[in-house]
Amino acid sequence: STATTTNKKAKNKATMEEQREWQNKLEQAGINPRHLDGKEEIDEACELLSIEGLGPKTRFRAFVKRLGDLCFNVTAEIEDARLSKGVRAAVYMKADDNSALFIPDKKPIYYGEGDDINKLFVSLYFQTFETATAFSRVLRKWSFDHPNSNVQPKVSPPVGCVRPVDLQLVFFDQYDPEEAEDSPCTSLADFKGFSLALETEPAELDSPLKKYQAIESVAWVSSVGAYKLHLKDKALPQFKSLRHDDNNMLAASWTF
């Protein structure tokens, strides 16, 4: 019923607020939850944080047990990202690929204000050091993978931290192209910037796409290599299903 759903949402909200308060108190007291591995230590923490009553103490024990797991935070600043179409979309895509996590009430990938209006800020969490490193490496290699792009990410190394209580996965379809007025591509200049921002996929050597859908001569693209050009923007959620559809592609050389 509607009343049951409302009560459940209110209870979940109260639980999250309670856990955030505990997490803040732990941080302010300089207590590492990973060191609260026994009943005596948890009882001392409850006394220090003024947690009283059987119910709250039981919930706190469960909360501390879950908080004992570290996660890894990666932050980055990308100068002039707004000036290259598709950069924000590319970061969302790579975050999705690496199972990134974010705090729901905080934007994980966003543009700054004032002097930083063209700068893209990134703050994401990862369950493992390996996925955090993989995502960090993608951003660090940006200039190498896209030599014609002016985008220069500054990336922090993964930092281990206490896992926030309500992390959620980042999905590419959370990317809103209209949110920051940096998409979609509406001109050849936009398309050029977008293609530089995202990894460009080469067309297979003997594929029908290269043979029958090449803009240039088959002899030319066979000698220099061909890349896939999407007709409908693969970064937009409504065209996600067409990302690997040859009917939505042409083939051309990089210099085209």
C-alpha cells in the first residue's frame, strides 16, 4: 500500500541519517572502524559516542561491521573539458565500465562554477584497489590515447577510505546530455571534439562495414586503417542499443 511504502522510505531515510551521524562521530573522534573488532571495543565506542539502548547498539554493531571494509576514492580535475564535446559522457562510460560507486546526494562528475566553469570534477569510489587503479589509468592516459585533444586530466592516486554508508553504482544511462549543456553533438566541430574524447574503435580488417560502408575508397582505408563512425550518437542513452550496430555506422580513415 501507499502508506506502507511511505513508512518504509521514512524508515530507510532515518536509518541513513543515523548511520551518517555515527560515521561523522567516528571520524571526529579519530576512531578507525577496522579496529573495532571485539565486543569490548564496540561497547567503548558506544559509550564514547553516547549510543544507548539495545536497539541502537545492535544497529551500531552491524554498521561498524560493514564499515570495516575499505573502499578506494579517486578524484580528478579535467581542465577545459566543457570545450570538448563528449568528455563528461566518456568519464561516465569509463566509470560504468569499472563499477564505480558514488554518494547519491553528491554529484560524482560535474562542472565547477565561476573560474572553474569549464573544469570537470570527478570523485568516485571503488570496491577494490584494482578497479580504482584501472579507472585512474584511463584518465592518466587520456592525452596519449587522444593526442589531438586539449584535455589534460589531473588525477589523484587511489586513496583508501572508510566506505560511505549509502554508495550506489554509476551507470552510463545516468548521464544527462542536457544537464551541463555540453551535448549532444550538433555540428562537425562538435563531432570532432566528441570523437577525440571517446576511444575510437577500429573497423575489422575484412569486415562488411569496411568493404561496403567506407566513405573513402576501399583501397585507401585498407592501407591506412578504418575507424567506426556512428551516425546516431552512441553516448546518448536513447541510442545505447545502437552502439555496436553496423547499420548505425560508416567507416573512414582517421585523417578523414
